Amino acid sequence: MNNKKGSIILIGLGFLFLLNAIFGRYIVLPGYLAGLEEGGGTLEGASQVASTWKIIRYLLWAYSFKLGIYFIIFGATFRTKMSSGRKWTIAIGGFVYIGFAYIPLPSPASIVFGISGGIMTLFMIFVFLRWANERDQLQEGQKTASDYRMAGYFFFGMATYTLCPLLGVKAFALSPEKMIQYGLQAEAASFAFHILIELVLGWLFIALSFRKEKNDD
């Protein structure tokens, strides 16, 4: 299988998974919610009352978006001159991550969120300062693309921080009993909407940066 054919097959498979992620919810989700109700509102109970086929169908849907992105990226590597070793490193690494993506993890203490937030902030500062140091060395068209990319990073940074009040001491999304007790459901929905807007803007500006680079070639 040549690179072009392999790329088409993998990217096409990725799009099929993405379509299943988007539209499959209308087939899978009603049955899943019904299973939760029959199982007393727990994932374990839902799995006990569901048939094997329903479980497989749900898992396929649950992993569809991740697998869709995975296959599109892997297929895209076939359009580059990347070495076979690096391609397969990406393929194996991505597949291993997806395999562990939904494994239940213990609820981390607040200090873990604090440390992680501090580490991400340092990474953000590094990116911003690196951009400032290198921007003036670029060609004029590349400068605009770099500016778009920085705008995307800005909105990703905003979305990263907005997770803090959503999950922690503001909307208490990680402690739903407190959210209900304090009547903060609307507050949580508002923060979620802010995150959605920030992520859309982040990806928009990243896409614009590539478009600008392409137009200036």
C-alpha cells in the first residue's frame, strides 16, 4: 500500500469514526441513559442490565471521536516525508494513550490541580516569551501567521484557567452535591459555555495561522 492510498484510507476511516461520534449519540445515548436508570444511576449497574451488543456499541461510540482524530493524524503523516520509525511511534503512542483514556482514576486532591495549574502556567509563559523573542526574525507573512497562532494559544490558556472555577471553588462541578446545594447549576453551565467559546476561538486562530502561511508560500 503506497503512501497516498494509505493516507486516504486512514483519513477516511477517521472521518467515519467522527461521524459516528456525532450522530451515533442519537442511537446509543438513549439506551445508555435507560440503562443507568435501570441500574440505579451507576455505570456498573448500567453495564449489568445492558446486553453485550449494547456495551460494544456504547464503547465504540465512546471512543469514536478519539479514534477519529487518531486515524486522521496517522493518515496525515503518510502525506509527509516523515520517517517510518517516527510514524509508527506516533501510531503506537496514540493508540496506547487512547487505550488508557477512559480507565477510572482516583479523584485527585486539590493540591494536584494546583501543582498542575502552576506547571501549565510556566509552559504558557515559556511559549509567550519564546514567541516574543522569535517573532521579529520571521518573514512578514510568517509574522501574521505567528500572531494568529499566539491568539490561539491565548484562548487555549483562557480555557485552561476557566476549568478551575468550573471544577473547583465557584461552580463545584467535581462536587455536584455542593453545586445543587448552593444552586450553582446555571453558573456551571455559564463557565462551560465560556470554555466552549474559548476553545472554538483557539482552534479558529490556529487554523487561520496555517491558512496564512499557505497563502504566503
